[in-house]
Amino acid sequence: MLQTLTEICRKNLILFGIFNVFFGLTIGFGLGVYSLPILTAETGLDDAAIAARQPTIERLGKFYRNLEGSDSLHWGEGTIMVGDGSVWLDGSVSPGPDYRLYFAPIFVETEESFLAIKSQSVEVGSIKAFTNFTLQLPDGVNVDGFPAVVIWCEAFSQFITAAELS
């Protein structure tokens, strides 16, 4: 009887240990995926650089936190500006991995609506700073043909934010 009880305890202890290792690895991986972009983020534009770009603005839009597809972990706020061959943000986006900026043919504010037009959108580039980022426009992109921009997380197919351009 004591030997049977010992065997049951040993099996449960082994299963508990395996579960703890798996759980720990899962949590560690998740935290690493989330924190790595924060730790490796580039420094965005300073206020002087943003002010120096103001005369070159051709189009601009606003990111708001309260879009339908945004939430407390996926958001953007501030002014997005286009001009002189680049796009820049005076504001911030929530930190996360593999963010991309797209010019979109229509304004969207959910994951589903962006996926429906993603093939018609133009990827500008990867966002490497979460505050005051800047990206160079790809050669040959006519920004006048796109009334909106979208920030999208490629790694998790997650809508972050969007803005209408004027």
C-alpha cells in the first residue's frame, strides 16, 4: 500500500514538474516576444527634428486611441505626417513586435476591414521606434492615391491603429 502511494506521488510530482517547465517556457517566450521590441527600439525624432520637418508636410492625419479595432495593448495617438519623401509621427504607438506602416485605399479601423484591403495597400516599412518614428517612402509610391494609413502587427496579424490623411 505504501509503495503504491509512493508511486502515485512520484508520477504526479513528475507530471507537475513537466507542467511547470512547459508553463514557464510559455510565459517566458511570451514575455520575450513582447519585451524584445521594447528593448531594441530605436530612438525616434526629437522635437527639433519634428519642427524642422513642418514646412515639408504635404498630408497629415491623426491617430486616436478609441478606434474600434484598437484596445489597451494595441493603440496609437498623435499626428502622422507625409512629406519630402518620408512619413513621420509626432506621437506614439503601443510597443510591440513587427509593426508595419501601410498606405491604404480606404480608412479602416478593424482587423477584418484591413485584411479585406491589405492586398491593395502599400507597405511603407517596418516601425522601429514607438515614439516619433520616421520612415522613408518607397520609390515610386504616389501618396496622393491613398487616403489613409494603417499600423499593423505582421507577427500576430493585429490591427494597431489607423488615420485618415488630408
